[in-house]
Amino acid sequence: MIKKRWFQVGWPPVAVLFSFLVIWQLAVTWGQIEEFLLPSPLRILEVFTQADVRARLWMHAASTIRITLLGLGSGIGLGIVLAVLLHVIPFLRTGIYPLLILTQNVPIVATGPLLIIWLGYGIAPKVVLIMLVCFFPVVVSTLTGLSQPDPQYLNYMQMIGATKRQMLWKLELPNALPYLFSGMKLAASYSVITAVAAEWLGAKEGLGTYIKLSANGFMTAQVFATIVVIVAVSLGLFGIFALLAKWAVRWNIKNGGR
């Protein structure tokens, strides 16, 4: 049943993607479109068979993954701590939450150069930029979960005289787990894109730098190959957090949480 359901859900997007690639390949072949304008899917696939290009892609991907994980981990940690503080201290929530929303309206192209001026061209500005982008969805989702405990459990714990600390650890935090992981999945998706943008603004290595160099050299097939790698990394991180979410929720239910 599970395999059948997976097949029913999975085949439509696969079929659409395959059809799109076939149409793309035929359009490039029959239209005799120059490779520097639009390479065919087969030409992009051929890029991955070239040992030298594959080695460079792996080197730049490793750099991007490294700063992505650092920024994402820092953003998640900061987001959880800040969400708990805003939840337990209403005054902070009233004063800080609107400012958090304002920070998300500042574009990366404006924040990135400022961080480079303040922190230099090393890894620090890139990690900080990723952290600033990633922590917001974690804060919002976790705060929503903390603020919406099950009413029946809430009334029960109030009746037995549970302290605020006990309410937080026994009810509110377990209830916030699904919300927290939803925010983490969003943050994971944003993190890779932000890392590439940060590298584009200024870096010696990374997928963003490789795209910039390839585009400047009109090596469009390599640009598309790099995009494929970026998408793969993003989907991989999203999938990891999706699996962690299922494991955490099952563990919470098994241990009597919500």
C-alpha cells in the first residue's frame, strides 16, 4: 500500500519533468540553438562525465556545503533560543517581533556587502548572512507551536499546579516540535540559495563563484550543471530534515508527548 501510494504521488511530477526535458532536447536540436545560449539536457549531462569539471564542481560544492551547514546550524540554534525567550517573556515578544519582520525586508544584495565591509572576505560574512536568513522561519514556526498547546493538556497541567517551567518542558516544547521542523525545512531550502548568493557577492570558491566564472566564460552548460548540483544539495538537506521531523514526532508520541 505504501509503495503504491508513493508511486501514485511520485509519477506525475516525474512524468512532467521527463516530458519537459524531452521537449527541451528536441527544441535545442531542431532549432539549432547555440550551446552558449541554451545547452541541451544531454550536453549538461555530458558535463558531469568530464573528470576535470566534475572535480571542480565537487571542490566548489564542498565549500558551499560547509558554509551552508555552519550558517544553517547557527541560524537554527539562534532561532530556537530566541523563540523560547520571546515566548516566556511577553515584553520581549512585543518589542522584538516586529523588528524581526523588518529585518526580512532588507535584501541580501544590501546586507551582503555590508557584512563584507565589517567582517572581511573570509567565511564569517557568508555564515552570518546564511544565519540571518535561516533563523527567521525557525523563530516564527517555533513561536507558533509554543503558543498553541493542546487545550485539554493545558487545562490538566494547570489543574495539577504545574509551574511555567514544567509547562514549557512537558507540554509547550513537545507540542512545538512539528512546527519547529517545518521551520527547519524552510530554513534548509533558503540556506543553500543564500550561500550561493553570498559566494556570488565575493568569494574565492563555492558554487556561486563557479557559476560566476562559468557565465563570464560563456560556459553555459557548466552553469546549468552547477544549478543541478545546487538543487540536489537543497533537496538533500530538505529530505534530511523531513526524515528527522518524522523521527522526532514518533519519538515524542512514543514517550507520551504531543
